[in-house]
Amino acid sequence: MANEKDPAGSRLGPRLWLTPAVVVTVVMAALAALYLGGTVNSSKNLNGFPVAVVNVDTGATGPSGQRVDIGEQITGSLRKGVDHDKFDLRFVSLATAKKDMGKGKLYGAIVLPADLSKNLIALTASAATGGAAQQPVVTVYTNPLANTSSSSIVNAFASQALAKANQAVGRQLLAGAAQATGKAKAGSPSVSGTASIVLSAPMRVNVTPFKEAPNGTGSGLSAFYYALLLALAGFTGSLIVTSLVDSQLGFTPTEIGPLYRMEEHSGRSRLATLVLKWELMTGIAVLVSTVYLAIADWVGMPLDHPGQLWLFSVLVITAVAVVAQTVLALLGGLGMAVNLFLFVVLSIPSSGGTTPLEAMPPFVRLLSSFEPLHQIYLGTRSILYFGATWDSGLERGVIASVAALVLGLLIGTLGTRTYDSKGLARVITPAASQ
């Protein structure tokens, strides 16, 4: 019989190739839907996108003695005309808007100037008299350091919202100018051609970054890539350490090309082996964090807070490594796939480093609440761009890392100790007879 001559022959059936083909295809299809679906239609996924509206307009007195407050009129139209499910409009002072943008809490701000109403009245009067007048400028601040992709969303939103406001204000001014010149006709006021063009869109919009991304930041992407490097150091480092330590202790074979070698079994317990790996990765975290910092300085990255960045890096790498080693110790070979999904596959789209989470599907936003890369990114971004202040994301990054570290140590210790107490040693057991 074929099975008697070749016990493995029965395993070479359709299941051998069909199972991995189906699993890989399904997983990759899910990843394509997650990565592409979350980025190519960001405008459709907007939810709670934070933008400030700052009304500094002091108002003015019109020709007839009436009070004119165009700033209040525009803010009122924004309150009513914006989809508040998509945009989180925050009507705040200029000082508050600048403070929140400086901490990465706002992606942009629309600022209505103090002389808005005054200049618009003067513009209307100039249409009647032919005198010179200055168009008021509405400033739209973007915040590329909060997220590079957010600038285009802020620009598109502000352009659309202010275009409607400009048209509404323009109609008012055209009617007022026509009346002032005594040329008003039933339902169709008329002024000179040049004045009509100016008054139809009386406000100029100036889009400018609140703070330019400095040279050496990759246009505001350096925080994301640095955070990714920290996560990879903990994850990839854990895989390398596990492979080398297990082969040295005789738990797994060493295979290099045609060389296949199995060291004598050390008899070391699961808990003792895991503690050894934790210790190695802690030391490696110190070394890698130092190397990262040196390379960042060498390539020209601005490093205003190198000490905080180094300490945070050591904490993050150690925390990721402890969790990754714990997963490997408790799940064995399956732990590699679990770690891959936890620290890389699901972490990258939910990091918020390339596309704002407020422009991602609900599932991705849910992932970001616990996926490690988002927390690491917030802490790294705070240190690199926002002065390493506690409330600009560093607090969340530190607390999440410490929590992961403690849970990893606790679960790893209890889990491997339980395995040891039940006699589940890492030894080769003979296969069950067929």
C-alpha cells in the first residue's frame, strides 16, 4: 500500500495545495479591501474631521447706520450648511485654534479677519464712487505636521464652504452697490462690469500652512516612518531572537542552506526561556534606539528632543518585543502569523500616519483604538513635531506602551508557568501511529 511505503503520501492530496491557496487568497483579498478601500475614497469616509472656525470680525456700521456683521453671518451659514457628521467644526478663539494646531488636535482653521465687515462695506461704497478699496482676505490654515494628507482635505472643504459664503455675501453687496448708485431695477441690480466682477466674489481666500514641515521631516512623514521602525524593531527583533535562542537551546533545528543541525536539548523551562528572550530584547532595545537616533541625526532629521525620543524608543521596542515574545511562547508557530497581523498588517492602515483616521472607514478607526502603531505614532509625532508635550499625543503613547508591557509580562509569566506546571515541556514527541 502507498501509505505503508510512504506514510507522507496521504498528505499530498488536494488539501495540501488547496488549503493554502484558499487561505492566502482570502487573506490578501481582505487586505486589498482594507488598504485600498481605506485610502482611495477618503472623502466618502469622513467622520468628525476637526477644523476650527475663528471669527475675529469686529463688525462695522453700514451707510444707513445699520450694524453689519459679515463674520457672524458666515459662521452662521457654516453651522447650518456643513455636514457635522463629516466635519467637527470648532468655533473657537484664534489663540485656542493656534494652541490646538500646535498640538496636532486640529487639521486646519478658517480665520475671518477683524476688518472683514469694514472692508466689505468699503468695497461696496467703492463700486458706487469708483474709488479704490481692498478685498478682505480670509486665511485658511492647514496643519501638515498633524497629517500630510489632511491639508488637501482642509483645502477642499474650505474652498467649497467659503465659495458658498462668498456667493451669498456677493449677492448682498451687489444689491447694496446697485442701490447706492441709484441703478437698481426690479430684481436685477446693476453696477459697472469691473465692480460687478469684484463684488460677485468679494473675499479672497489665502490657504497657508500653520507651520511648514521643516527640512528633514519628509514633508511631515518622518514621524510615521520612525514609529514604524520602532514597531518593526520589536516585532522583527523578537522573531530573530526566538529563532536563534531556540536553535541554541535545542528546541528547533538550525537550517542554513543544506546544513541541518539539531543542538542537544537544554531542558530549560518555557518560563525561563521566555524570560531570557525578554532580557535579550530589552538590551537590544537600548542598542537599537541608540543606533536609530544616530542614523536620524546623520541623515539630517530635526531632533529637538533627542533624550525623550531615545527613552520613548526604548520603552516602545521593549513593550512590542515583550508582547510579541509572549504571543510566540503561548501560541507557538501560530504566534508568528498573529504577530504579523497585530504589528504590521492591521497596524499600518490604522496608524493615522499617512491618512487621517477621520478619513478612514469605521472599522479602521476601531482598529486604531488598540492597534499599537497608532499609539506609537502619536508619541513619536509629539516628540518630533509638537515639542514632546504630554497632551499632544505623548501621554497616550507612553500609557499604551506601559500597559502593553505590563500585560505582556503578566500574561507571558502566567501562561508559560501554567504550561510548565502541566508538564507541557518543549520536547519532541513521537507521532501517533496511523
